Amino acid sequence: MAANVETFTKIASVTGTGSSNTLSFTSIPNTYTDLVVRGTMQTSYANATTGRLRFNNDSGNNYSVQRMFTSGQSVFSGSLEYAVNSVYTGATTYSSTNYVNSMELNVFSYADVTDLYPTATQSTGGPKNGEGWVFSCITYMTLTAINRIDFLIDDGNYTTASELTLFGILRA
């Protein structure tokens, strides 16, 4: 029997318009074992701004996050956040720097929630000093399949340099 050679299947892409502070993937099908989001992000705000993500448009205190952070010129520091209403994804780079942040989110067993909470890893970073890199391990503390992922910034809007792509993975 031949092995499944299909790994990443593109589900959808979103691009910033300059007039919204949210990039969303909605109506995510439950036909894959895992999800991956990859891309770039940038804000129109005059300074770096806080980035966040949420599953299923859920702003309840349903996220547990173990996070490590470095500014690029320091050792990593860490924190544990339990029962928070979103996942901090780091400082989003502003457009006047001509830099973008890179983003990767891996969501494991997002649809099979019979006995396990959905878990994820996330890394975000930018080359501009001071904005640094954030690495997170996430538990979404609900036994609910993930069918939506929102990326939000606190200030400004996502520029057209913000482009995220959602992939489904079969039997990773």
C-alpha cells in the first residue's frame, strides 16, 4: 500500500487591506488532522503594536500559554499564562520600517476533541531590534473543534504586506 504523499493542502489565504485590524480564517473544515498557518504581518500604526490570536472567536478565559520571549539581544525569558482571553503573539512591526514579522502557527488535532484539548505551537518574530521573537505552547481549554482562527492587533490595521496562508495536514 502506497504511503500518503500529500502533506500540506492549502485551505485559504488572507491579505491585509489597510482598513482592518483582524485577519481571519473562518469555516475551517474538520477533514484534516492538523493545521498550519504561515505568513507575514505588519501594522499601519506608527509603532510596533501587540499581536494576539484567538480560536473560534472565543474571548473567554480559555487559553493556557507557556511563552518564551527574546528581544534579539537578550537571553530568553518565560512566562506561564493560565485562563487568559487570547494568545499574545508578540510585537507586530510597523510599516515605516519596511520590515514584516514572520508567523507560524501549528494546531494539532484541532477537530478530534473527544478526549483532548486542542494544542498548538506558535512562533512570531521580526528583524527589527526590540520587537524580538515569541515562542508559545498553547492549550485551548475547551473540548470544541477549531473552525475559526483570528489574528488581531491592538493598534492600527494590517497592511497589504500582511499575508497569511492556512494549510491542512493529513496524518502528519
